[in-house]
Amino acid sequence: MALALDAPSASADTEAYCSIRRVPRAELARAMRQHGDYDILATTNRGRFTSELLLRLVREARDGAGAIRPLYIDSEDWFFAYIETAGVTVEEAPESALLGLEHGQRLLLEFRPGHVVSVVKKGPFPRLAVNVRAWWPEDSHPDEKYSFTDTASTPKLKVTTHREITYRLLEFEDMIVIDKMDGVTGRPLNGVLGKLFEIIGEGSLKYSRSTVTDDGLHVIRAKSKKILSVSATVVVTPDGKAKKGVPDDRPDLEAIEERLKRDLEIDYVPYAWETEDGTCPSEAELAGS
């Protein structure tokens, strides 16, 4: 069994060898508790919660003492810190969280200088940039993917998570961007779009750009692509109710929407993950190397 860097049994030699730092569950829970005033159990708030949390962890790691190292988050640590923060039992946890635990889905965050952004061709340079990898190994679960239904969305949406998800997470002064996402697909289950996607299959999210207003609304501009490219703006209230488009009586949201549409073109450094499974080698493996 591999030893994580911050495990009590890890030796000083192991720590010197492995550059990845495992985020302890208590630290993860503390960071989760700093979320804003919105329902973290709502599926429609899932992206906001995850993005803000990962950026918070990276910011603290970057600004803290010591060497800057990639961060590893274990599936059990994530799940139990999450339900503790949400104040629910295992049985009350959202289906998406339970499936992540069942499959052993873990996270690796690479944010060291020179590892994420290569060149910004259009738009501002991000103040924080992270490579995100979410995955589970075959010995954790044999399935190549899992799916769940988001009944809170309109229309209802089927979301499929594949064995490996990768994307670039960027923080700008006025928005958060998820770019170049691979490994998550979805399709509407009802309405005219539902009929269309029965023919063309599931579409993949290519990017999302979002910001939060002073009154707590989460404004998202996203693009998905299969055979057709579809871009849309969605406004999500703190309780997780989502509505497509911007209300006519909110010119401030119209201005935000236009800002989220602006040109942004970035070249990225190719992914180069530290290890295959995101954990340090065991002491036995080190002794034999």
C-alpha cells in the first residue's frame, strides 16, 4: 500500500523523495467551511463549490511557508469533509458524492510556476492557474465511467463522469474559468434538446466562465460541444435554482454576461503529472529503487 506524504508513518526519506503533498482531512474540512452563503448540496452549485475550494487550497499553499508542491486529495477525505461541512449523514449525501466515494475518485492539483500557462494570446493573465486531474485507478473500481441525473436543472440533465477528468482552472480578477475540460459529458433528458441529443449523443463541456454578484447570484457562461456547439448563460440563485438567460430587469447581469463573453485565448503547458496515482511510493519501493 502506497504511503501518502503526510501520513504519520511516512519517513523523512519518503518526504524528501515525493514532491506531492496530501491535504489532511482536517485542513480540507476547514477550507470547505469557508464557502459562501449558498447551498453546497445543490447539484447546480457543485461547480462553484469545487472551484472556489480548490483555488482556496492552492492560494494557501502558494502563500504559505515552505516549498510549493502539487496537492493530492484522497476520495475518503473529500467525501467525509464534505458531508461534515454540509451537516448531512452518509445516507443523506448527494448521489454524485456517493458515486465519487464508491469509485475512489481522487484529485491532483498542479499549480507550480511554469507548469500551467504557457502564453496568453488574448485577454488578461490569470492571477492563479491550476491543472486539475480527477480520476480513479482500475484497482479502485473497474468501471470506466458513472452517471447521475440532475433533476434540479431545466431541462433535467444526465451527467457522466469518466475515469479521468482533466481541466485548467483559472482565477482572474473578475471571473473564474474552467477551460479545456475533458472527461465530463452530459445531455438533456427532456424537451426538444432531449430529443436531439438522443440522436447525437452526449456533449462535453469545453469551458465555463463565472462570477458571483453582490447579491449572491452565480452567473455562468458555458460552452459544450458534440456535433453542435452550444453556448449559454445560466444564472443560479444561492438555493440552487437555475435559469437560462439573463432577466430583462437586470442590466447589471447583462453587463456581466458581455464581460464573460470577451475573447480569451491561452496556450497551456502539456500535462505532466508527478506520479501515476497521486501518492508517494511506499518505503519498501523506495528501498528497492
